[in-house]
Amino acid sequence: MSSTSDTINIKGNRKVVRVFYYTPYSVFKIPDGLDLEDKSVVEDWWVKWNTLYIKYVDGRQEEFKPYLDAEDNNVLKYPQDTEIVDADDCGCVKYSEDEEEVEEEVDIVFNCFTCKTPVIRDSEAHDFSKCDPNAEDNWYCVNCPVPESEDEEESEDEEVEVANNQ
């Protein structure tokens, strides 16, 4: 048996087998001489959970089990009909293989001022990142040097000047 492109079950062309059964039914015997539609005798009647209930006008209520029970009829043994249909037509069939992987959103805190490498929040690179003391908006990754601050340059100049005077 060969498959055709119309019936092969693959991602993007999901197929399922839909099965049709004869409608199962039960049969209840009505007590002799009783007309369920006679409102002078029967107040109400109904079926719930495969049991026939008859409520009489005098307050009595009777319950009847089915003479032929849908559950005992083996109506589900063989379906009436089968067909291969698109899974989307059934609306409730999902294939786990078809679910798209959701990419985890990355929280980029900043891009390194020098090399433009993105630095991700709570990463090791973020923990050891550095800020330019002269320009607080300039952040650097661990691999790039930070320019020296103006205060540090002035103090180095003073140290050189003091050393020359001695």
C-alpha cells in the first residue's frame, strides 16, 4: 500500500481517522394501560442516566431500567463509516511535534560601548561589566578597557609633578 501526498500524516498536513457509529439507543417498556401523554394520570416523565422516570399525579414515582440497553447492544463494535480527514477539521487534535518552540526572550541590558557586544541581564558578563566614570551612559563588557577617569588623570599628573619637584 503506497501513500499519497493527500493522506500522509506529516507536520503541516496532519490527518486523523474520523469514525461514525449508528446512534446508540435504549428501549423502555411502558406499563400496560398507561398513556404517558395523559395528564390526568401522568404529571411528568423523563429519562436521565439511561433510566426512565414516571411521576404520577398522585405523587408516586417509578423508575424503569431499559428493556434494550444501548450499552449492551455492541453498537460501538464496528463503525458505520470511517474516513481520513484533516486534523484541523476536528478542532481538538494537537500533535506535540507540531508545537513551535518558543524562543526564550533575552533581556539585553546594554551593548558594550566599544565592541557593541550585547550584555544580558544576570549573566556573568553583566556581573563584571564596567561603567565609564566620565560618561555614565557608556558601559563596557569584561573584555574592553574603560577609559581612565579625569580625576585619576589629574591625580597621576600631580604625582608626576610632585616627583619632578623632588
